[in-house]
Amino acid sequence: MLPREDDTARVRLADSKCDGVAPRGPKSEGVLTVLRGPNPGFLYTLDNDAALIGRSPEAQVSIADDALSRRHARIVRRDASFFIEDLESTNGTFVDGKRLHKPRKLEDGCRISLGGRTLLRFALHDAIEQEAARSTHELTVRDPLTRVFNRRHLEERLASETAYAARHETPLSLLVIDVDGFKQVNDTHGHAAGDSALRVLARALLAIVRKEDVVGRYGGEEFAIVARGIDRRGAAALAERVRGGVAELRVPTEHEPLSFTVSIGVAHTEGGDGCEPERLLRAADQALYAAKHAGRNRVESAPTAASTRSRRITPRRNPN
């Protein structure tokens, strides 16, 4: 039987509403992607009316490049448009090869050069594209279980932070954190409880550290914190806060709440010669090994990174 005319109209209307293609919205959302410089591929969404760009940790677009001024440039949103202005930076701000002397409107696809080494791409998205870009970026830099940074991004940030510390001879600390007896946690309470413990631990770490510190999952039950600008004593104090805070955590399970402890190895450098990510990692790893063998649920600090230059580092076997 052939459909009546009004049935055909209803089918066409349904097809137009359910064709699977969301209508395009206005391209009013701004995104910056690092093309060259520290952390290439890193994405910044411009969600506020103004975004400060610079090497200051307080900047909304904070880039650890010593060629940048602390307050290098600023992007301001006016209605659906974005304008960039240089903030009297030392090495200048360039848009598509031209140095800024006054605010300039950013067009979709503009390339922004900062200080001669860092290159950003500006893009305009609609709301759906913006959310997709944000989600895709999160997948590339976040650990799917704990939502802290993954190992790849952690290592990239450590490399950029050590380079910055070496050039400016500023302090940098690395904390490597390992859950004590994690295999027993899984064997006794099950892997679901173990996963919950790791998620709770990650949230606790994020609550303890400063905004400018970097928290990442280094692998399995091992996490790391990169903390710039604190001295050796401050790094040890931070590690003790983490150790004590974790010991007070309770993770709900099917039976009784689960508690656990962590051991922490701390490596510190004052910057300058010898400030290398591999050396800092080895020193922190060795300190963690010492903490495990000294009884667990404790903090051990390695000698300064500079003093490890002539010292043989023994590879760590994980005693858990």
C-alpha cells in the first residue's frame, strides 16, 4: 500500500530531525595548540574572557620556555572574536610572521610565535568541536583510570622543567610514590578495589599539591610529582604531607574499608649543570628503593642531583 501524502510529510520531517548530523553552531570558541616548543601537541582552551600567556605558573597559558617573559602576551575575547596583544615582552610576539605593536584580531588558523622558540596555532571551533578537541586532548595526556597525567606527558613535562631549571639555576624536585604491598591489596580485596585505591590516591595527590605542580601516573601503582621552585627541605615536607595524608585514606569495599600506605623517594636539584631528567629519575628511584627496604610507609631523600654525577646508580628491583 502506498503511503498517504501526510505520512510522507511526517517521514521527511523525521528524517530532517534524525539525520544524525547536529547543526553547526557559530565558531566562537578559541583553542591554542602547541606546534613547537615545550609539550608539542598540548592544547589550551580559551574559556575565559582573558587568558595570560607566559612562563609564569600563574598564567592561564603557562609555557616553560625561558625565552618567554613571565607575562608575555594576552588574548582577550570580545563577543565572538579574539584579540592578542603583546605585554611589552622581551623577545616579542609575532602573528603569522609579523611582530605585534598593537592588539590584533586572531583569525582561524593564525600562527603565534612567542620568544622565537614557541609556536602556537589558534583555531576557532563551535561548541561541539571544542568539546571534541578537549576530549581528544585529554585522551592523549591523561591516564584513563586515575585522570592524572599519563607517563608520556609526565616525562615530557619533566624534560621541560629540568631544562628550565638548568637554564635559570632554579630548584626542582621530583617525588616518586609507590603503594606499599599493592599486590596483596589486589589479592585480598580484588582488582576493582585496587583500582578504586589508585583513583582515591590520585585525587588525594591532586588535593595536596600546588596548581603549578605536575602529578602523573608513572606506571602500575607508581606515581610521580614534579615540583618547581621549592628547596630541598620543602620537597621533603611535601613528601611527608603526601605520606601522612595517604595513610589516613579509607577506600570503601564490599567488606571493611581498605587502607594503605606509600613509600616515597625524593630527588632534588638546585639547577645548573647536571640537571637532567634521567639523573633525577634515577636518584628518586634509588631513594624509593631505600624507603622500601627501610620498612615502607616512609620518605627517603636522595643526594642532590649534582652529586650523583660520579655515583654509580644501582637499578631498582621493585620490592613492593
